[in-house]
Amino acid sequence: MDILALILVVLAQTGPAVETYEAPLAVVAPAIDGRLDDRAWADAQWSVDFVDIRGAEGGPTPRFRTRMKLLWNDTHLFVGAQMEEPHLWATLTDRDAIVYQDNDFEVFLDPDGDGLAYYELEINALGTEFDLFLDKPYREGGRAVIDWDIEGLRSAVGLWGTLNDPSDLDRRWEVEIAIPWSGLRSPDGTVVETAPAPGDVWRVNFSRVQWPLEVVAGSYVRAVNPTPEQPHPEDNWVWSPQGEINMHVPDRWGRLRFGPPKGGP
């Protein structure tokens, strides 16, 4: 096997390079109001722009920009996301509805990085939350516990435009989330997370689901729905690419490093 062929084999086995983000310790916690204009957020850098879930070589460049910021303190992880969006749309209002059937923003957390006992949270533009616990990935026979909730979770959505109104063009939406460390525990209580220390690293990822829309009788509807032949007609844009259309491959998630305060030692 020549050198080029060997390199291609190695790349195919390892998948896309993973992203790393260092979150500063928040001196003051941000207000959770759906707007990332708090002084606290000024200390956090924007992430790289999200890419297709398959990676730059595997899928098209996203049509709309998505990026996120992270902060933390001794009680919470704070997540802020900003998404360009000319057509603000959401339909699901019940807690733990299958929110990715709308356009949404998603958070995935694997604190010890072993690919087991991890957490998922999804939010749409109505602010509807869908959180679940997974004992292991689906392809390994994992079980999703949907009636589990992140106790103490707070979130808010800000809209720059008019929701569900096809008569105009919108600008963006923002999501702001406060996830308490105390709320990250397995349903049976055998896994209980604690606040990280500066320098700790978690495996995490962030995703945006974006459906093709059309206007019917003055309202948005999904233009394409999943079929056996095309199970993923939606776009999946992520912070750290997975190499395939599957978020549930935790060993391909990015790395979150918990840093000191901005300008700290």
C-alpha cells in the first residue's frame, strides 16, 4: 500500500478532527433571557461556525450561520447559541415532544468521556425543551429515557423576526441555557455528576436541525419528510463533525475544557 492510500485509510478510520473549546469561569452568571448581550458573555469566545454533520468533505456548507459560546461556574454550565434564520418556524409546545421534528438546537454532554451515561437536550424556537438520558449509544443497544428531566434546567429563546409568519424575512434566533451540575444524574441515581474543576475536560457536542420548508395556505410546512429511502432529508449542522449522520457517536464529539476566568492564571 502506498503512502497516500495509507493516509486515506487512517483518515477513514479516525473520522474528522474534533473541535476543542475552552470555557471561561463566569465571574457573574448571565441572565437567562434568550439574549446573549450580558457582560458575562463578553468573556466567552464564539465557537467556529457549525459545519455539516459529515464534515467539510462529506456534506454541503450550511446555508445559515450557527455558532455558540460557553461559560461555567460552581453551579451551572451556561450555553449560548446564535442561529441565522430567515424563516422562524416551530410547532411543538409539549415538554419532551420530539423537538427535532422542528428546527432546533441540541446539546450533548458526556462528562467522563467514556461514551456511556450521557445527556441530550433539544430546544426549538418556541422554547420547548426535550431532554433525555442515554445509558449508551443506540447502535450499541442504548436506551433513551425520555421521561427523565434535568432538574433545575433553565432556558430562554430570543427571536429576531416573527415566528411562523411567511409574509416576511427574519434575521436570527438565540438560545440561552443554564444546566445545573446537580441536574445531571442517571434516572436510577447511580451516576451523579459534580461541578468540574479548572482544567477538567468533558466530551460534548452541539447540533442544529434545519428542515426544508414551503408555504401552504399561508403557513410553513415541512417540504420533505423522512422516508425509508431518504431517512434524513433535514440538514444537520454541528460544532464538531461526526463523519456520518449520527450524533450518537460520543467518541467523535468535541472537547470542552473548563478554564479559569478570562485573564486569570
